[in-house]
Amino acid sequence: MRPRVLGLALVGWLALVAAPASAQTPATCNANLFDEAIARDKDLTAPGEIVNYRVALVNRSVTNALIGCNVEHVTANFRCPGPTGQPDGPSTNLVTDVDIPSNDSVRFFGPFACTMPDVTGTVLVLAGVFGTGLLDDGGPSPFLINKTISVEVSITPPPPPIQIPTLAHWTFGLLSGGLALLGLATLRRRRP
């Protein structure tokens, strides 16, 4: 009985070892062409102002000699700038555990309105798209989504005050001009 159990175990082990790896989809794919784009409506603003962001996800089918594989179990989130300017502010889920074929179809998200943080001076703040997924290339090929875009947030100094001439300005101007004329007249009289 012992040889029989050993034989069955050996057959089972051989079946596992000889089992083909999972196929890639599409069959001729050779690249991860999944991409995300992020855009903003302003690149310079002040603390407390609103900046609107838009996000696009696409899995390209072909780029030059690269053939895109499908992506699976994609989860992606958009994050506004946080209080320190890092992309750790309010989060919005874009997709959760979705499969995206490599067919050039673009999925758009947004706009997402983010209030700019209260910063001191001039600071570049970041918003971003973050997440994970698996490339369907026949092997375990996890990938990360990590794309950011910056906005310059600046406390703009107030404009310089408008100078309205005072009586002292007018008096000085008149005296300066009068003295200059008096000097010219004196110089003309002294010439022979």
C-alpha cells in the first residue's frame, strides 16, 4: 500500500510541475502599456484657492514594437494636496479591483476640486494618482501607480501703495525746479 501512495503523490507532483504557466492576454503581448494622466486647471494659485484636477486611465494596445498586455485587479485613488503640500490630502477612489483590457479605451475621472493648503512663502504642492495592479503577462507582474503633478502656491505680497503727492512733495519739486532755473540764470549772467 505504501508504494501506491508514493506513486500517487509522485503523479500529483509531476502534474503540478508540468502544468503550463497561465497564459498572457493577449497572447502576443510583451509590455505594460497601462498609463495614467493627471491635469490641473491652474499652475499658480494662493492658499485657500480651489484647483480642479482631472484624471485619465488608458491601457494602450500597441506603441511602436510594444504590444500591451491586459491589466487586472487595478485599484487607483486620486489624492489632493495635504496640509504640508504632499499628496496626502482628501482621497477619491477611481477604480477598485477592475480588469482593463489593452484596447486604447480611455476612462476619464473628475473634476476633483482641491483646496490649496495654507502655506508660508512659495511652495510646490502635489496632487497624485496612486494604486496597484497586475499585468496579465503569464507571470506574477505586480505594478504600482504613482503619478503626481505640482501647483505653485504662493502668498502674493500686496501691491505697493499708490503714492499720492503731498504738499511737501509739491513744495520740494517747485523749490528744486526753481533753484535749478536760478542757477542757470546766474551762470548766464557771469559769462562775458
